[in-house]
Amino acid sequence: MEHILVVTLIIGGTAFLSLPLGTYMAWAMDPGSTSPRGTRFTTLFERVGGAGATAGQSWQRYLATLLVFNVVMFSVSFAILTLQQHLPLNPDSKGALDPTLIFNTAASFTTNTNLQHYSGEVTMSYLSQLAALMWLQFVSAATGIAALAALARGIAGRETIGNFLIDVQRASFLVLLPLALLVAPAMVLLGVPMTLQGAVQATTLDGAVQTISRGPVAAFMTIKQLGTNGGGFFGPNATHPLENPSFWTNALAMIAIILVPMACVWMFGRIIGRMRHATVVFAVMTLFLLVKIGAAVTFESAPTAALTDLPVAESSNLEGKELRFGATTGPLWAVLTTSTSNGSVGAMHDSLNPLTGLVPMAGMWLNATFGGVGVGMINMFLYIIVAVFVAGMMVGRTPEYLGHRIEAKEMRLAVLALFAHAFLILGGTALFAATPWGQSAVQDAGAHGFSEILYEFSSAGANNGSGFEGLGDGSWAFNIATGIVMLLGRFLPIILPIAIVGSLMAKRRAVESCGTLGVEDTTFGSMLAITVVIFGALTFLPAAALGPIAEHVSLP
């Protein structure tokens, strides 16, 4: 009963909130199609953006602007991290960082991944945390929302897909910042620290002196959740008592993880004017999410092999869990954070039972169960294209999606995007599993060690950022390899879908008739779900068999 109540509160409550938020996001990102009053912000954003923000852009120019903006993001954060020891807001005198770690961290936060090969409170100054990393958590998330809005305009048949400089400001100042201003004060009231003062020296009951790190934690934690970023202010992330001090901060954090990704589906439906289609997509995503939650909670209710022959051997697996919040929230958080490319952790994933550990990996492999803000729906768009094409071929009709003909060019781009995701994960895993770069870094030999490497590259390739841990991932090899994977894993799934939309926009749009494949019924929803399973899940089945599944069958 406890499991059902917790899941209902988090998932049901968030789904309820996501619908009005999606309506608001459609107004914020595409004001002309919902309310002329929203266009008054456009004038202000055009002044800020300058000459390049005054007209609509072609899909090629939109992507070029997006990429240049992200290069600037990377360069600014790289410079701040490189010079942090010479810059202000460094009360604890944090020193210089390793160059490969700087590259990895700048790539990680630029790509909305937030994979961390460091411990935040030990390594980063307050300026690095705020001006480099937290700033990137806003603008990288805004990039994803902007890309989805552009894609939706193209599908809706607009003349242009918009202007990136306008869209990124809309997403930052009209969506993410207002949400953060609502959630951050709540986090402070619930006990999360918010200060620019340095660490506190405390004397314990035994007379020992203890250094307690603190800082602007509430602001950092808020956008890490709302923007599906996931980077923790502290090394243990949301398992740290100052980053997640109570049941209510725990619940609010989980709601924040999935709120905007859910709302992005409704925003997409509003912009294209097909809310019934958005409802079908939302239902498919929710089905996958609930299946994963049910599997994770069930698998984690089994005892852990680490407690064999101990008096508590028959209890559920409580190793690595935050016992204050109950046994359910650990696996629930693990599913939410990997379904949405968030990457924050509420339990140690390395301590999960083998089959439980497979569930968050599957979330990153599919990368479309709501997914990251904006990009999750873009990833699902790839599966929609494949599903429409296959369904059209099955019934002997020209495949069409909302009046757009899906032909060989669009299919090549969609398959390339899905293949690139698999190649980045499996290629990186194979390289490091077969060389000393990865073999010397694993904590455990055998299948679990392979799972640690597989999880690391799954997290990097899916722009998730969570870690299995137990892996020495701070080496130059992991820093460079995962940095490259994060960059490619971020921008290829944005470039290729928008190129698909650009191709569709260049064609004459067909008039939908009774013979057109419907995308607003359960038949299409079933086809879409099957496509996700076949093209997404089964691609990674051999790797799963070598890792979590092999570890499970080897247990006594």
C-alpha cells in the first residue's frame, strides 16, 4: 500500500500539474498561436538578441545559431573553471582543476548531462558553481525546450521554425526562471541551505573538529531538478542530508524531475494543434514509466546478496538507500532520474540488485520516456517517424505523419539518429571493457564491473549524468571519452530530427483523408510502443545479458 501511495502522489500529482504547465509553456514559447498578448515579450527579446533576433530562421540557420550559442556556453564555462583559483567567491580557497576534468565538466553541463567526475563541495568554488555550472543548467535546458518548439512549428506547417535567440530567451525567462523562483524558496523553507558563507567548523560530542560544507545549495538544486540537469552541489548528490533534508524536499525534488518533461508533451500538442495525438504519446510514455517503476520496486524488494548469512538477509534490499524516506523512494527516484535524463540520485545505484540496476539503464537506452526537457519529446519524434513508416509499409500506403509524407530521406535520418545513440553507448563500453582504461577502473570484476562501464557510457550517451559508481571514472581517459560522447550524444539527436522537419517542410503537405494513418488512437499508440521496444530496447539486449542479467543468474 505504501508503494502505491508514494507512486500515486509523485506520478499522478505531477501528471495533473503538467497539463496547465504545458498550456502555459505553449503560450510562452509560441505566443502567436495562443494569445497575442504573449508577443509583447518578443519585442523585448528582439532588443536583447540584436539584429539576428528580428526575423524567422530557416532550419539550417536555426541549427547554426544553436550550435554557435552552445560553443559560447562551453567556452565561458571552460574559462571560469580554468581560472577559478584566481576569481572571487572562493571562500574555501578551491584550487586549480585538471585540464581533462575541466573539458569533461564543461562538456557535461553544456550538454545538459551534468556527469560529475568530481565532488562539488571539495572541488568547485561558489563562482564556478553559480556562474559556470548553475548558469549552464538554465541555458542548456532552455536549448532543449527551444529545439522542441522549433520542431513543433515545422510540423505545424509554419513558414519558418522560429528564431533560436528568441526561443532560448523565452525558455529561460518565461519558463525555467519563474519555475525556479517558485521552487527554490520552498526548498529553503524546507531546510535546504542557501548562503555564500564558507564552510562551518563544528565540534562533535567526542571533541573532534568537523568541517561542514555549505553554500547556495537551494538555488543549485532547484534548477538541477527542473531542467533535468541532475548535477549535485555535493558529491553524494540528493543523498546528502543538506541537499535533501526531509521527506517533503525528497517528494518535491522528484516532482520537479518529471514536471517539465511531462509538460513538454502537452506543449508540443498545443503548438501543432493536435492534443489528441499528444495524449496518445503521453499515454505511451506513462505506460513505459509505470512498467519501469513497478519492475524496479519489485526487484528491489528482494534481499541483496551482500547481506547473505546475516540476520537481515531476508529483508528487502536496503543497502545504499536513504532509510528516512522509505524503501520505495530509492528505486522510484532511480527510474525517474533515468527516464528523464535528469541524473540526480536518491540512492546509490551501484547498490541496487542486478535486475533493478537494469531498469535505469533501460531508461537511458530508450531515452524517450518523457526524457530531458524538450529533447525527450524530440527523441520520441524519431520513434514516431519509424512507427509511421513501418505502419504505412504494412498496409501498403505512403507513410504520412500529420499530412507530411515520410520517405526514404526522413527514414535514413531517423535511423541514423537512433543508431548513433546505440553506437556511442555500445562503442564506448566495448572499447573501455576491452582495454586497461576501463579494466583498471572497475571496483568489481566480472559482470558487475562490466555493468559499471556500461552504465557510465549509457549515462554519457543519453545525456543523463547519473553514475553506477564503484568506477574510477576520474582518469584522463574517461574524462575525454565521456566528454566526446556527451557532446555527440547531445547534438546529433537535435540536428538530425530538425533536419527531418526541414525536409518535411520543403514538401507540399497532403490533405488528410479517411485513408490517412491515424495517430490519435490506441492502434497507433500500440504501434508506437512496439516500435520503441523493438528499435530501442532490443538493440541493447546483448549488452544487458553480459552485465546485469549475467550478474543476476550468477548469484546464489
